[in-house]
Amino acid sequence: MIGLAYLAVQVVSFAGVVVIDHRWRLAAFRAPAATALSVTAAVALFLTWDVLGVRSGVFFRGVTDFMSGLTVAPEIPVEEVVFLTFLSYLALVCATGAAAAVEHLARRRSGAGADPLSGTAGERP
């Protein structure tokens, strides 16, 4: 069971970001197709980078008891793909969350318009 520890931590972390995204509708719960395209493109770019690193001898798979030992390609463990997907999704959620927070503060200061975080009009009482 210890061989799945790293993957389990990744899945739990990923689930936490999904909960945040669901609560504030920042990425996948606001624009699922755009989110899927963005995350897929980023993961493809990162995996290409990994493959080039493996081919040049710069990257290699570390051996640890915490990893499953499953690989998707030579020297690329399944945990790497999950991590890259998590990283890309997290970056998207953080970026859209920061943009929503800035917009929310700007609207509160001006006292007009809808609140992007709560969906209510104007300032809250």
C-alpha cells in the first residue's frame, strides 16, 4: 500500500482543488470545454518536455517506495502525468480565482454591478 502513497496524496490534493473550483465556479465548473482544452494543452507541452529530457539523459525516474512503479513511457511514471494534470489545473484555478478576486474588489470599491463571487448585485449589506 505504501507504493501508492504519492499517487494518493496527489488525488486528495486534486480533489481539494476541484472542491474550490466547484464552490466558486472558477474553471471547470464555469467553462468545462475551455478548461479541458487548456489543461490538456499544458499537460501535452509538459510531457513533451519530459520526453525530450528523458531522451537527452537529463530526466530519469527516481526509485522510491512511495511510488507505484507504473510507467506510461520509459522513465515517465504515472504519477508524473497526474502531477502535471494537477499542476495545470491548479494554475488555471489560481489564475481565474485571482482575477475574480480583483474584479470583486473593484466592484465593491465602485459599489456597482454584480458580485462575481456570490452572484449578488452590488455590495453586500
